[in-house]
Amino acid sequence: MMQKIQTLLTTTLAIFKATIWLLSCNSVAGEAAGHQIVIHLADKQETECYLAYHYGNRQYLQDTAFVDQHGQAVFEGPDRLSPGLYLIVLDDDKNFELIIDHDQHFTIYADPEDFVSSVDFDGSPDNEALYDYLSFLSEKNRERQALEQEVSDTSTPPERKMEAQEILQGIEKSVMEKQDEIIAGNPEGLLARILSAQRDPELPDPPLLPDGQQDTDAMYQLYKEKFFNNIDFSDERLLYTPVYHSRLRIFFNNVLIQHPDSIIREAERILDKAKASSEVFRYTLSFITTNAESSQMMGMDKVFVHMVENYYLTDAVDWLPKDRVEQLKSRIGKMKTLLMGNVAPNLRVQDPGGKTVTLYDIEAEYLVLYFWDSECVFCEHAAPHLINAHENLREEGVKVFAINSEADRERWLQALATYPGEWIHGHAMTNMANPMDVYNIFAIPTIYILDREKNILAKDIGVENVEPFIRQDMRNR
């Protein structure tokens, strides 16, 4: 009986140990726990190297390893790394990309001076495929450069130029065929996903208009609709490569018409697709919001306000601390009143004689609000351009309302000697709302253009664009 009990205990303990081992592994079959990347570098010793990873358009340090006297370095740890495209960075700033996906235990042998041609992998089919492709590309690039030089050389005979151009087309075709081969061979692999995501969508032949011309607008709409067809929004691995960020940047900055309403409409459509993954959704929302906030295009603050109101101030976002949410709420409260198309907030200031001037009492076909300071160097450079623009537009009913921001009234009065007397000049009144706060001015000079009804037509516009903008608006009316 004791023997049976001992056997049972031994068996139970063995099962328990096996279970613990299994639980320590990744749930995907065949994936060992943690990561271990061993690197053997020819002619490199007793120095440091680094493992970095991509996240969007940035790179971040993951780990540091020491290259010993035998040229070996090891990156290892108990946790699995987020799958993505990584970098091995050497002390001389040379860097080499790696795919880290399911296989996170492998060995690399390479000569840093010729990494692509010399590299060999043990235990990483993904990277074997990557460097086979990179080696193929390197060869095709050498061929392409030689042919392009022939085409651009004025001494090359015309018939040879035509032949070279045909060969170039063949090279491009062979690259696409190589990509097709990789994608078909392992469609779920990260390399295949990267290659697919970089591609533009396939489009049919352009439809024709009644007059026989190609319907370019229909093709644009189709291209825009299908732009992300090759992106799997549920695949978070793409965030750890530069590809997804690049596609977002191209789409929102180059493909779309730079009008806030168009941006908002497409942003909603793409965000709906991005909900396939919470991390992809978060990254996409952050990109769209930050891209609008930092845009130099006029009117993109409307996109920023829309994103904050409809996402960051709702249950859709749960990752921001409360104080940050309150800051955003306060900020867009000011911004909303100053969106293009809104009626500009009223202002009350004092003119040089001490009389009250009210914005809404000024009658003009177009009113240019010019916020400035006598000690502002940029204002000194801008003023002559605005003076010239007003001279050219004054007969069209254009007026300039110059609002000074400095605290010293006497200094302002002295500075007016360099400005036209026909401008409407104003200075902040004591115990009244500060014009800089009302118009959310963070830098000067700042220019707004209002129409006859005091609607905001333009804001933060460059002084050199004031006259062209007003003339264009006149033509459009």
C-alpha cells in the first residue's frame, strides 16, 4: 500500500511540475518562455550593443548587452517581447533590423561590415526570409541605379534609353513578384503583413465621363475608400513597425483634401476600423488628434476639438488621468469659440485718445485683426507687409484693427508713430477681458480675418497671405 501511495505521489508531483512548466510558456503552441537572442559579431569585442524597437515613427531602447572577447552578446529575459520590427544598434551607430515574432530564441552570426550578405540565422525562419528579401532588393537596387544612370546620361542613344526603361519596369515587376511569393508563403507572418501594408490598393480601370474623359474624381474616391485595404487593423504587431504610422501620415496629410470636415469624416471611418484592436484604436486616435493639433494647415483646430469632444471627454478613452482630461476640457472650451466659420468674440479696447472701441461696431467688408507688441521682433518684420496689403485693399472696404498686447500704454503710444493712422488701434482696457485671453493668443503677431458679419474666415494666417486670401474670397463670393 505504501508503495502505491509513493508511486501516486511521484506521478502527481511529475504532473504538477509539467503543468507549472506549461503555464510558464506562452499559450501559443511551440513558443518557449521569455526571450534569448544570441549574437556573434565578427571582429567586434569588448563593447556594448543595443536592442531597440519601433513604435510608430519612433525607436525606443529595449535592452543593452556586452559584446565579450569572443564577439558574442546575449539579449535575454524572462518575458516575451512584443512582436515587431527591432534594431540591433552597434557602438559605431551601425544598425540592423530584426523581426521578433513567435520565435524569440535564436542565434545570429554576422560580419557588421557587411551584415546583409554575411548574416546567418539559427532558429529564426522569419529573419532568414527577411534577409533573403533584403539581399534580393540590394541586388536589384544596384541594377536599377546603373540603368537609371544610363537613362539620365545625355550621351546614351535613344534606343538604349528605351531598352533600359523596359528593363527597369521588369525590375519593378520582379520585386513585386518576390513580395507576392513571401506573402503567399506565410500570409500570417509579420514580414508578409509589412509588405502587404506598404502597398497601395489595386484599382480597376478608371470609369469614363460622358465626354470620354477619365472620371478622376471617381478614381480618387475609390482610392481613398480602399487606401487601408491591405492593413489588418486587428494586428497590433504593425504598431511595432514604422509601416502603420507611415500609412496614417500619407493618408491624412497627402491623400485627403486638407479641409477639416473632410478630415473629420474620414477619421471617423478609420477609427471605426481601428476598433478591431484596442491598442490600434488608441494609437490611431492619438495620431489623428496630435496630427491635427500640430498641423500648419489653417482650420485643423476643428479636427482637434472634434477628437477631444467625441473621444477624450467620453467613455471611449479610459487611459488619460483625470487632471489631463480636465485640462483638455478647459482648452477646447476656449478653442470652440474661435473655430473658423464662427462669429468672432467681441472686443472692447481703448483707442489712442482713450475712447472705447468695440469690435462689433466696426463696419468693414473685411476686418483684419492684428495682435502685436512694440517689442516683438516678428511684428516689426510683419508690419510692413500688412501695411502694403492694406494699401492695396483699402478701396475694397478692408480695414485693419490693430490690438496691442503690452502693459505699458505709453510705450504703445510711442510705437504707433510707425503705423498708419487710418488703422483702428486699440489697447487693453483696465478691468476688462484681456483680448489675448479672449482670442487664445499664445504668440504674436497673430492675424484673424473676419467678414462683414464678423464671421471668422481665416486665423493664424501668415501676413504674406492676407491679400491673396481676401482677393480669393472676393472672387468666390
